[in-house]
Amino acid sequence: MKLTDYFNVLLKDTVNLGQVKLDSLDSRVEAVYKALKADEQIGHLILGKTPQGSWAHKTIINPVGSNEFDADFMLDMSENADWADDPKKYIEEVYAALHRHSTYGNMPHSRKCRCVRVVYANSMHLDIVPHLNLADGREVIVNRDDNDWEQTDPQGFTDWMRDKDALAKGNLRKVIRLMKYLRDHKNSFTGTRSILLTTLLGEQVTELRTLLDPGYYSDVPTTLLHLVKDLDAWLQARPIKPSIPDPSGSGVTFDHRWEQSTYSYFRDRIHVHAAEIEEAYEEENKERSIELWQGIFGDGFKAPATSSSSAKFPAAAPAAASTVGRSGRAG
């Protein structure tokens, strides 16, 4: 059975990152940006900021247990002619600016391949990605390990995601969150990066499907069923790791994000999940269907609370018209 209202509860109460955490993310990004903008050495190079990754694509989910959640943002910077032959300098200088700051210098912070990371205790970490539009027309980020530029088109990817989600009637982002939850909270297809999962699921959404069946993406469980089954069919036809191009059209691929062994494990797990999801979806007995869905997603897959069961202090029964005393139960 579909049990769409159960999926709504799962997403709202278990999978989605809560508004309090999203608000905290917004304020922390703004504070870090202001600190970098005010830095005497690199502040003049900073032009703006742009959400990146799952935060920008609205596919960010709650972390497992007490683990940190993470978010990325692009730090838009202008070129410094003195660093033309040393791209990693942009990461080094952003790190140095944080290191000398009165607040962030005392927080855990580090340099990664493409970003600078700031860690908030028992909460989250921010990845700050230097991002430039070069004079030769290239839009790039930095690969510190190779000391080189990498072409990118973050807005193109965000636009691709928006278009695919609209074609899927707003259900693609929800399905991506569900599959990320399955990976992170249920320890399935671990090692598969979110950018790969997002791209592979998004590429299954096609206009042809909606022409052949207008209800193909009609709700969350139906979209989940179809996208995972379609992805499974695509993967089963490709035992050797295929090339995964950036759908934004940047000209780069995501092939470096996994090895053949990781791909093979992902392919095997998606094959298992496709069968599990189909069984739960097609099951006509409600109790059995609930049991099957819970086997996939856990106890967070449950019925919406009724108004009577969710009320903390339900209203007392109205007084009887006779002289007999009222009866009732504690709420």
C-alpha cells in the first residue's frame, strides 16, 4: 500500500532537518561570511556567498544520532593576480583568515581538498568553498591536493534539480532525502556520495514517463517506487562503473567520487531495495504493508497522530442535563 500519510510523518518527524537547525545554519553562515568579509587581508576579495550542495538543493537531512550535520556554501571571490599560478592559495588564505579570527581561531577548523571546514561542537560543520569566475571565462573551484582549478556550474546543477523536481511534481527531493536516510541511518550503500545519489536518481526523472503515465510521479511512495526501480534497471545493465557526467553541463564528471567496489556495492543494495519497496507498495494488507515499510525505514514510519491522541489536555465531556455526576477520563 502507498500509505502516503505515513510517509509524510516519516519525512516531517524523522528525515527532514528541522527548522531550528536550518535557522541556526543560516545564522552561522552569515556570521562566518561577515567575519571573512571584515578580514583585513582577504576581505576585499570576497564578493558574496551562495548555498551549495544538499543545503542549496533542499535535500539536507537529519544526521544519525548525535552526529554533526554538514552544509556547504560557495565563497565568491575575485582573482588575485599574485596567486595566478597557485590556486590552493585561496583555500590557504581563507583558512588563515579564520585562524586569526577571535572566535573561529578557537574553534576546530581545517583545510580540505576543496574547502575550509569549521566545526561547531556537537552540532554541525560548515564547508567553505572558494569559488571564482576567472578572466578567461571559466567558473571554478580549487582542488588543493592538485593545486589546480576544477570547472563547476553550481547554479546549473541547482537549476537542473529544480526542473527535475518540478517534473516529478515536487517528489524528487523527498525521495532523495528518503534514500539518503536509508544510506545514513540504515547503513545501506555506505560510501556512495550524496552528489552521486542525487544525480543518479534525478536522471531517472523523464518527461516521457509522465506522457506514458501521468500518475508516474503522483505522490511520494509512487515516485519512490518508480525512481528506485528505474535506477535499479539502469544499474543492472551496467556491471562496470559508468561515467557520471555533471548534469549542469560543466563538462566534468563525478567519476572520481567512487571506486568500482563502491559502485558494485551500491548496485547490489539498490537491487535489494527495489524489490523491498515494490513488495511493500504492492502489499494489499495494511498491517503487513506497514510492517514491510518499517523494515525498510524503521519505526519512524508511522501513522499521523490523531487529534484526540495528540492533544495534551483534551476537552472535558460536556455536563449532563440531569443531576447525575459527570464521568470522564484523564487525557
